[in-house]
Amino acid sequence: MAADYIDTYYRRSLVANQPYPVLARDVAVDVAVVGGGLAGLSTALECARRGLKVALLERHRIAWGASGRNGGFVTAGYATGLETIRRRVNAADADALYRLSMEGVEMVRDNISALDIKGVDPTPGILRVIRYDGGDGIKAYRDEMARRFGEEMRYLAREEVQALTASPVYHQGLYEESGFHFHPLNYALGLAAEIARLGGIVAEGTPVIGIESIGGKHIAQVPGARVTARHIVHCGGGYTDGLERRLRRAYLPIATYVLLTEKLGPLLKEAIRTEAAIADDRRAGDYYRVVDGDRILWGGRITTRVADPADLATLLRRQMVGTYPQLGEVKVDLAWSGLMSYARHLMPQIGRLDAGLWHATGFGGHGMNTTAIAGRVVAQAISGEGDRIRLYEPFGLDWAGGHIGRAAAQLTYWAYQAMDAWRERHNGR
Ligand SMILES: Cc1cc2nc3c(=O)[nH]c(=O)nc-3n(C[C@H](O)[C@H](O)[C@H](O)COP(=O)(O)OP(=O)(O)OC[C@H]3O[C@@H](n4cnc5c(N)ncnc54)[C@H](O)[C@@H]3O)c2cc1C
């Protein structure tokens, strides 16, 4: 059953909410894309821009999943750090992968301005803060990123961090000029409109329920219609079901949570005095930003439980007040969750399953830039324009471990939380 958007800040501030029709007739296209999140949208748009006829098939609404519910941070990088990437690939390929992630940020920025997408409200600046004294370490990191990638980050001493975020728990910070934050749902709908304008089919309420491959063609079966395509690209994210067994076994759906406060008025400035989005460096740490003038959109926590905890708002609120005790009386207007798709290696899974069958999944908690570049490298591979997709080959469809994998992921997260707490108590040691 197709579902409407869940209640989020983004849904409440949609610029346009005109549904796209269900696909109810047989069609033939060059590329059919399964899933209308940002991975599917970027893939379909990059293909359409190369003159390919596309059909984007979404079970519910465009960006109904993680892409329309997330924190809205757009920054370079992946869900895992360069050190981990270098364990699987050589240093040159690791750097090339990082540069692709930077290109992803630029793609999003370019789309917003070239397509003049309304209600996206891109706001520059990401402030990364740490909860222990790590001054020299983060200066070294800043210098390395500037030298290797030309990424400009400004070091902030504790007093400077305190001037922007009046939290007793923060020490130093890095201010990233190139990152920004935005309204991901309005952005996604802008991409969908452009795909339609370029002659692509955008279908909502259209689940792909089976795929058959005959004589070099692939057929995506949707209720009451068939989509014949030269290429099919799987982009189901954390909502990928049993449609393709090789994908289903290769990812873990991980839930993460966001809350929206009431309007805070002058109280806001007693806690946050920057327009930049803020994130701490804990594993699955806190990330938050100001929206709607004086509300805080606060994200954090992960769990392998797919159903929302009953006390979701209370859990997140405790986290926020632990960071800013001055917000102790603040009320929560709304809280929601979304599913991310994580591979064991924590990198996106972008590649080819068989001739004409592709996948772009596993973006984890770092999907705004990585889904953009995924769409581009898949479109380039399909149209024979280049093989940058090969850089993702070493991060394949390893088995994610099923139920045991879920339990292991939860245990790893708890272990990370304990390590973070230890590091903060012992000031970085
Ligand atoms: C709460 C939250 C906060 C986050 N914050 C950030 C952030 O600040 N910055 C950042 O970079 N990343 C963030 N992320 C991660 C980011 O949102 C995801 O990595 C990214 O949106 C994944 O995009 P996707 O297209 O792969 O998946 P999704 O957006 O989940 O889209 C998948 C779509 O596929 C559809 N689908 C699945 N199966 C079928 C089928 N058989 N037929 C048709 N349709 C199908 C689903 O209905 C869904 O709409 C966050 C994620 C969450 C949940």
C-alpha cells in the first residue's frame, strides 16, 4: 500500500505537494530506476541529461524515505573515514574516492542554483565540535585535508566555539566553509520536476514487485503494468526489500532519529549563535541546526530496531538538554525516524549486478553528497562515458550478517558509545 509522507518539519514546509501519477500502462525505456530517494533521483536525472529515456518508480512518494527526512547536512566524505577506506584500496584510489564525494557536494549546490529550486534554503557552514581537548590533533587533520584536497576548514579554539555554541561540553571545533545545510525534501522534489521536464516518467505509488530478464532486456513488473528497460538500477536504500536477494543480504537497515523543538524566540541565542549546522565527532553523535528562524532540528542516536521507540522524543530531548542545560524547559513539537542502509564496510555499494542490472545503495548516514555522485557514475557507466564507478568495486556486496549482523551492529554502537564516554572523561586520551 502506497503511503503519504510521514509528519516531519520538511513535510510541513513543502513548497509543492502535487502527487505524480501511478504508472498503469506498459512502457519501454532505456533506464528504469527502482526507488525515488536521492540515489534514484540523481541516477534518473543524470541519465535523462545524457538523452536516455528514464522511468523513476517509487513505491510511496518521491523522497518518502531517508532522503526526505534527514538532517539536511551536505558535506564531503562518506559514512566512514579515509583511514578505513585506505584499508581496502590504495592511497591514490582512496583520495580519488574522497574527491568524488566532494564533487557530490558541488553537484547538489549546482542543481539548487541551476534549477532554481524553491524552498531549499541552502545555508553555508558546518561546525564540527569535539567533546574532549584535542587541539593539536584537529589542527593536524585540518592541515592534511587542506594539503590533499584543498578543503578549507577554520580551526576554532574553545572560546570561539563557546561564543557560537554555549554548551559546557564542547572544546575545539573546525568550521567547514564548503559544506552547507538545506531542505532535502524540497530539493528532491525539484530534481523530480526536472526529470519530468526532460521527458522522463516519474511514478509514485508504483512499487516494483518483480524483475525478469529476457533476451538482453529487463522487465520491471509493477502492479498492473510492465516497464521494459535496457538497464534497471536498484536504489531502494534502507527500504530495499526482497526484490533482489544479493542486495537484501548485503545491507543492514539502521534507524536514526530527529526532533523539532517548539519556536524558541530569544532563548535560542542563549544556546546557539550560529547559522552553521553543528555536529559532534562521536560515532553516531549529535547533529543539529536552526530551522524556521528559531527552532532546533536535532538528530542523533542509531538503533537496529526498525519500529520507533515509544519514548523517541524524550530520548532525543534528553540528549539535547544534556548538551544545552539552558534548554531544559523546551518542548518538542515533533519527532520522527528514518531508515538508512549500511554495508558492513560502511561505504556505498555502487556497481553492476549483471549486464544491464545496477545498484546504488548503502549510503548510511552520509547520503546527500554520495547519492548525487552515485547517480553520476552510474549514468556515466550506462552511457559508456567513463568507468569512475570502478573505484567503488572494492566495496562490494559483502554479506551483512542477517540477524547476527544486526545484533553485532547494535553491540558495536554501544561499544563506540562507551569508548566515546571514556575519551570524554579522560579528555581525549
Ligand atoms: C534521520 C536521518 C538523518 C540523516 N541525516 C543526514 C544528513 O544530515 N546528511 C547526510 O548526508 N545524510 C543524512 N542521512 C542519510 C541520508 O538521508 C541517506 O543516506 C540517503 O537519503 C539515502 O538515499 P536513498 O535514495 O539511497 O534512500 P531513500 O531516500 O531511503 O530512498 C529509497 C526509496 O526507495 C523506495 N523503494 C524501495 N523499494 C522499492 C521498490 N521495490 N519499488 C519502488 N520503490 C521502492 C522507498 O520507498 C524509498 O522512497 C540521514 C538519514 C536519516 C534517516
